[in-house]
Amino acid sequence: MLAGRSLPLLLGATALFATWFGSETVFGASSEFLEGGLYRVIEDPFGAALCLFLFGMFFARRLYGMNLLTLGDFFKVKYGKTTELTASIFLAPPYIGYIAAQLVAMGLILNAVAGIDLWQGVVISALVVTIYTYIGGMWAVTITDFIQTLIIIGGLIALATSLGIKAGGVAHVMSAVPEANFKFLPSPSAKEIVAWLAAWSVLGLGSIPSQDVFQRAMSSRSPGVAVWSCYIGAILYLTVAMLPLFISLCIKLLYPDHAEGDTQLALPNMVLEHTALPIQILFFGSLLSAIMSTTSSAILAPASILSENLIRPLVKHRYSDRQFLLLTRFSVLLFSVLATIMATMRTNIYELVGESSILSLVSLFAPLTFGLYWKRSSSGGALLSMVLGMLTWIIFEFYGTSWPSLVPATLISMAAMVAGSFIWPKKTRHDQDRTQSFE
């Protein structure tokens, strides 16, 4: 699960860079950028880079010092077993949609390159990634991440350079972009400012209480390596993520017909029709590398939570470590199957990714943050925060308002955390001694 907590800085940084650099960055973000400019891609890549930076600054060192195996273990150590089970229920399921988004992207690639039906491409992709994740766990994920990162950067630079030269250079490409596409700050209206902050929060805060970020950072060989891996990963992510955006501008300028219709297919279709074979190999190699690196960790993360924090507490000590290893591997298969089924039913990559992060934000961000920084935080507050945050989000989503549902849900989650901790304060050492004496 944690690669023996032995990753050096280079492997740790590339692993964190590869956490989300997949379909939503290359397909989803470039598609959103074509339709609405920078304002539409605040969530990713800007929010994603913010998450890694914040995790390194405020969370990595404190969590590393607790010597935890999964993020679910934090809730067990801080709040107790009941909270661990509840948090794990909120931690694991959101990954199904996230994994599905990656499988859809690989299915789209195979459809564009080989003419395979989308559902067949999804199944083939799921089989390939599941096999090496099943066999090697976090070490397999990390080593492939490192190799895939090199391919990602090389392939995207090659394509961006080729298209940039064809389009007349970077200056010419940028001069042809409408000024509205570079809008980054919100207009001075309450609703737009709240929506802008919400876009930053989806991945920026929502992915902080996620097992995949935790797993990659905690696999580092020291607290310092964990922190700097987050910083370098954030810088690398934001820098490399600009390449798909630039490529999409080149496509719009050179081949405007590809910017019409399903913009998720603009990149692969353009590459197939208008570039030489070496560029095609580099591009599709980098694209598959990006998506595979993201998918493998996304499968391993909920599998670790399911086996370690949901099943292990229920069966207590009836199974050996070897049996739990097999259980974790079975969990890898389970989440892969569930995500494959979802990927054949829904195909909007950006929506699938965004929804998975929102669920973590409204239920787990407050209990994690308060648990690390507020001594009075209690299990009662954490449970109330998780439940009310999720219920609020569901209610606002169901009734539909002009305000982003995650904003009231996150605020309610934080308020419930504070209120619940005062109503049901955590037991002091004296209270615990009295309880044990009575028993």
C-alpha cells in the first residue's frame, strides 16, 4: 500500500504529479478551455495544483508523523472505530466515478486509433491497468508513474512544438485568441465570486482528504521528502498542464472544424488526421501513459480503504497478513469492475472527475483539518460533520439552486464539526479511566 515508505524525492514527485494528470487534464480541461477559456479550467489544472501545494504545506508532515497505512487510519486514531468506518464509507465510493473517467478516456483513444467500440476500449483498458496494479501495488504504480511521466512530457512537448511551428509561432497563436479567453478573475458580483471560489475548492480542497494523494505522499522515505514531493509535483503539474491548453489553441487556429462537436475528441482526431506517424506515436503514447498512471492509483486507493478500514475492523484478527493481501487484491478487482460498468453508462470525463472530489470535500475535509489542528475536535463532531455535509449537498443538488451546492454543504460540514465537538466533547484521560474501571 505504501511501497515500504521508501520513495526518494524524484519518484515521489513524479508520482504526485501523475495523481490527476490524466483524462481530465488532457481531454477534459482542453475541451473546457476551447469552450470557455481560462475561466472554465480553474478546477483543473489550477485547483489540482493548489491541492498538492496545500497538502505539502499543512498536511503531509503531520500525517507522516502519525505512521498511518491509510487515510482511514487517521480517523481511527483521532476519533475511534465508529468514525473510521463512517469515514471509509465516504472515502471509497467516490473513486468509482473517478476511475470510470479514466477508462472512458482510454476507450476514446482506442476508438480513435483502432476503431474499437467505446465499451470494448473501456474493458480492454480496465484489464491492462488492473493486472499490473493487482500484481505490484504501490511499487508498480510508482515505477510506471516515473516512466510514464517522462513519456507524457516528451510527447506533449513534441506535439506542442510541431503545432506551434505550423501555426506561426507562440506569439501568433496567442494573438489570435480572443481577450475574453484569458479572463481569470471573477466579476464583482457575489454569485460569481462564490462560484469562482467553489471551482478552486472542488479539487483544491476536495482532494486533500483523498486516499490517492495521501498514499503517494506517505510512500516517501521521510517527512521532508513527502513535503517537497508535493511542492515539486504541484509545479510540474501546473507547468505541464499548460501544454494541452496551448495545443487546443493551435487546433482551433489551424483546424477549426475539429473544435466543433464533441471537443473531447478534438485532440485525438486532429493528431490522427494532420500529424506524421512519429508525432502520433509520441502523442498517443503520452496520453495513454498519463491516463494509466492516474487510473492505477485510483484503483489501489479505495481497495486499500475497503480492506484495511472496512473489512479488517469487522473481521477483527481472524485473517493473516497474507490473507489480507489477497483481500486487498480482490478489492482492486471489485473497484475495477464497478468503474468499468459506470464507464459504459456515462462518458463526460470532466463531470465524472468533479463529482468524485465534491463528495470528499463536503464530508471529510472538515473532520480531517479540524482533527489535525483543533485539540477539542471529537468523534461526535466528526460524525455530525460528515453526515450533515453530505445531506446538505444532496438536498441542494436535488432542488437545484443558482449557488454551487458544495458551498453551503462545506460550510454546514464545518459548522457541524465545531458544534458537534462542543455538544459531544471527546473523552479525557480521566473519563476513559472511569469507564475502564466500571467495565
